Amino acid sequence: MKRKNLMTPGPSPVPSFLREALAKEIIHHRTDEFRDILADVHKGLQTLLFTKNPVAVLSASGTGAMEAAISNLFSKGDKVIAISGGKFGQRWVEIANNFSLDVVEMEINWGDAPELKELKKILDENKEVKAVLTTLCETSTATVYDIENITKVAKESGAITVVDAISGLGQDKLLTDQWGVDVVVSGSQKGLMLPPGLSFISINNKAKELMEKSELPKYYFDLKKALAKGKNNDTPYTPAVTLVVALAAALDAINKEGVEARWKKFEKLAKATRSAAEALGLSVLSTSPSASATAIKFPENIKSSQVVKILRDKYGVSVAGGQAQLKNKIIRIAHMGWINAQDLISCFSLLEVALKEVGHQFKPGSSLVQLEEVIYG
Amino acid sequence: MKRKNLMTPGPSPVPSFLREALAKEIIHHRTDEFRDILADVHKGLQTLLFTKNPVAVLSASGTGAMEAAISNLFSKGDKVIAISGGKFGQRWVEIANNFSLDVVEMEINWGDAPELKELKKILDENKEVKAVLTTLCETSTATVYDIENITKVAKESGAITVVDAISGLGQDKLLTDQWGVDVVVSGSQKGLMLPPGLSFISINNKAKELMEKSELPKYYFDLKKALAKGKNNDTPYTPAVTLVVALAAALDAINKEGVEARWKKFEKLAKATRSAAEALGLSVLSTSPSASATAIKFPENIKSSQVVKILRDKYGVSVAGGQAQLKNKIIRIAHMGWINAQDLISCFSLLEVALKEVGHQFKPGSSLVQLEEVIYG
């Protein structure tokens, strides 16, 4: 009978109007009815991504679309730079290595965004870099990267930019075409308020030229086929029909509210979350905090996993702990998709209770006062 | 306001108790709650597949699991035989070619099952064949293959057998371990009564040995990772959570009814469907008809696509037409998953109406009499 509150950066909560869409009677995918829905999805994703480039919808979670980017754009031995400052930057490194690319890893501190000068230096030192692989919001550290300028720097060296926007899309600003971002990858289970199982990839003409030369093996994630079929609002293989139907409804709702209005909303929620954490005597991990999630650092004497456990088991609130080197050191609270101010108030109220239980000292209610002030003040 | 009746061999209808499961509040996948559900899914799939081998659940539609079989078991230049007597046999050929295997295509007439002698001959002529790639129910022709004996013949030559059971599983008999089938691939949207978006792959020890030697690139479909994580009821990447939750409910319902009882039920429905077609003066395409679907041949003077269109647009009934060389020549009616006798009665009643519209002559009601007789007689 316990009520639950999902505050993790993916899966994030699915609102009832979308859960109802998921429960609709299934339709066949080789029909005009489905093609009309997929047409709406394509348009809706273009609006959300601020792009006129085609967007392919893949029936796989986000990592599948990341693999699609690698296996469709490159060939064995192609040199790429992967910006790695967290678990998802590392994922680019892993995928690119698995497909035998020549990967230059630009390692940065977990919690920092990449320095443009440093990126420029690496690009200058490495000739014939085909692409910079990077991340809009590095979910493991809740850090937003400066995609606009990363793209600019990459372009100066003739490299394309491939962005994992899986957790950032919808909260962190991304102007695909205006910034000249060549490839953007995203997924259904974060800002789009849906269950996991769908991913997307937008591809501009420069990236399409690379696709023509790619010699890596692929089939399920063959983007040439996906884009060719996509032109007629069709898919090469059976798509995850119910998720596509619900995605049309999600995009309609998001685009009606307005992407830019939502960016502002989430920026404010992010700012409020940071203030609330600081009011509890905690600090924010990231030097470039994302609008999609906040990573809160814990003092040495408190294991964050203990607080995560209390929140989940005792109070039904799911927040994320730290991964890899950040294990036990942080908690991560999402403000994305369907999560709103009231969810944050509720979450921080219980975080205060849990922190008290583990002996952390702070002024009771202080985080809530900050949330109210930043959000409504 | 038109009521619809989905009689296609995938997606097939999703019953309301599963649509309700799909609409449940989403849960996080890195929790005991989800791991318990995935444990049930693993056990349920083993029961359905009659195997003690581990089964990996992949968040992709069936073609993704077919690719996983190829990219995880083989290396460039490995010789395989692909039995190709329809669109899905051809898919094995395409995937294996895309991954640079040395593919020997055993072409058979569309609508026939492979001759064991012919397979034996090809195996004898080709040394060092690593695997026979084949299909339980070739959906495009509604033909069931003799997997038990194909496996036996392959084993005599030291080759493993990899079976696409995407549309056949749950209706066409398959005793994975007893028959010694090495790898079985399936999907969620056919006999399992769910939307598309999940696929499964069971792997025995002999296939695992091949996995150790495979040098093809993979990441999202890396089965070593999937099986290692699967041991602890976990997944390498974010799974399609809601589909997994609904799958647990589907497997529970199917296994409670009993897989063998369901085989008998669908055999009877298939037999009834064939009798009904013949009563209308039509014939059955396949010389080895499946229990999952029936392909009905049309006389030369009637385009099957016209009948498909009338059924769909005027009466809300979706049946499948023919693909590729069978375009306009057949219709395919599914009897799988949630489809029952009443659905067939309703479908044939409207098929009679549509056939009358296109000028085909038959005794009105004759197909319904046959259905009643075979099913209830």
C-alpha cells in the first residue's frame, strides 16, 4: 500500500495520460493508422530537437542508438575523440573500442565539463579525427556540457559532433541545427516521460556522407534502411508499436507546453534543488550542473547508499546513488520529464528525515524554505 | 467507433489483463522488485521453451535477437547454412551476409518445409559448417519446419542449430533441450500476447563455446554480458521495464494454462482454419502448415490485397496479405497467443462477405460450419 515517488534520472515517472496510451488496443504497424502516428512522432522529435534533419526511431533503449551512431558512421581504425567524464562518456569509449575505432579518450574529472582549450589541443595533436563523441547531460555526475562550443571547436578541425542527449533532452538546452550538431541520440525514458524501449537518432547531411563510407557490420541498427523507410513513416523491422503510440502523445504534450518554456522550468527546478542541498549543508558535485538532474555530495562520514536505502525502503522515494568512483559519495535527484516542484518538495522533506536518521545536522525545514523561495519567490 | 479484430501473425492481440499490466506505474530496474520480476520471466521462458539453458531478454524486437545470435556466435568467414523458404529465412541470409559469414543458402520453395535429405547433402558437401540457421514457423508462408530432425541432421555434422521461433513459440511444438536445439530466438508480439519490443534468446553450452571464439563486433547485443548480468536477474543496459513487467504476467498465464495444452488448442484451430478455407474452395499454401498461422491461396482472378483491404477498411478485420513473391496471392490468418475460436468464426464470416464482394463463388456459411465441426465437433 506504500505510495511511491520515483525521482531517479531514468526511468522517470510516466504520467497517467501516457500510461493510458500504453494500454490502448494494439494496432498493426503496416497500416496508414500507424504511419500517421509515426509521421507525428517524426515531426514532434524534430520540434523537440530543433532540427530539420530526419530522425530515426529505433526499438531499443538509448545504448542501442549510441551503437547505431558508431556502427553506421565509422569504419575500423577511424579516429574519434570520446569525452569521458562519467559513466556515459565511458560508454562511448567502450562502444567505439568494441567496434575497433581508434579512440582518443579525453578524460576529465567526474563532475566537470570539458575544457574547450583542452579539446582544441587534443584535436590539434590528432590529425584526421572523424568525430567528437560527447554527452549533453552526463547523468552519472549530473553535469551539462557546452555542446554549442564543443561543436564549434570540432567543426574547426573538420570533425563531426555526436551527442548523447539521452538524459538531457527536454531539460538542457539543445539547438541541434543552429549549433550545427551533426548527430543527436536520445531515449524515451527520461525527458519524454515514457518507459524505456525506444531511442532516436537525428542525422545531418555531413553525417550522412560518413554513413556512405562506413564499413562496420550492422543490421538491426542499419540507419540507411531506417532513414529510407522513415521517409515513408515506415520502419525496417517491427517497431515497439505501443511505445511509438504513447510517444506521439508525449511529444504533443511537450511541444504544446513549449520546449523553451520547459527548459526555463527545469533550470529553475535545478537551481532550487541546488539551493535546497546547500541549505542542508551539502554541496553540489558538478561544476557545470545540469537542468535534468542534480548530484549532491555527501560528507565523508555518511554513506549515500544508506540514505538511498532509507528513502526507498522506508518512504518509497527512489533517488539514485553514485556509480563507480562516486559510489557512496553522492545522491542524484532528477528534475526531468513529468517531475515537478511538488515532487521535489516531497522528496526533500523525506531526505531531511533520512539525513536526521543518519546523524547529519542541519536546520529542519531549511531545504523546503529554499525550494519555495527559488521556485515560487 | 468501428470495432477491430486483429488476426495478423504479429502483432497479435494484447488481452486487457496485459494492457493493464502495461499501464502500471513504472518501477526502477535496479531494484529487488524488478529483479524478482525478471527472475519470474527467466523461469517462465525456460518453462515455455522446455529448456534449462539460460535465456537472455533483449530490449529490441525479434530481428535484434536474430542479429545477437549471429554477432555473438560467429566470426568473419565462418560457414553457416541458412534455410531460406520465405521472408524470415531470407532474413537469416541477410544478417549473416551483413556480418561477413560464409553463407550457404539452402533455398526451398515458399510454402514447403526443408527436405532432410537435401540438408544432409548440403552438410556433406560443405565441410566445417558451424551452424544451421532455420525457422520454427516461417511466418511469410505459415509453414512449420521439422526442427527436431533438422537439429539431429545438423548435429551429425557437428553443426549447431539456431532457430528463429519468433512467430511459432507457444503454438508450434518445440522441445528445446529434448531435441538438442542449441539456440532459440523469440519475440514478445506473437504467441506471448504482448506488444513488440522484447526478444529472447536461449543458449546451450555448445553455443556458449562458440561465443567464446566469436570475434564479430557487438555491444548492445553482447550476450556474454547479458547472460552474466542475467544470472543475477539484472540487465547490462536499461531494459524495456513495462514490457518485462507485462511479460511476467503473460508467461504466468500461459504456463498456468499449460504449454502442451495450448499446442493442442492451436493445432485444432489451425486444422479448423484449413478446413474452413477449403470449404470456400480455396486451398492452403503450405505443404507443412503451422499451428500459428494459415496461409490461404487465392485463385488467379482474385487479388488477395483487395480482400485484405475490404476486410480492414470496411469491417475492421486485419489479416495479412502475401509478401514478396506471394504478394496478392495469399492471405494469412493467425491463430496464436490470445486469438481464439470465436475470433476465427468472426473472421471467416467477414471473409465470406468480402469474397462475395469480389465475385468468388462458394456456399454461404460453409466455412463457419467447418470451423464449428472441427473445433467443437
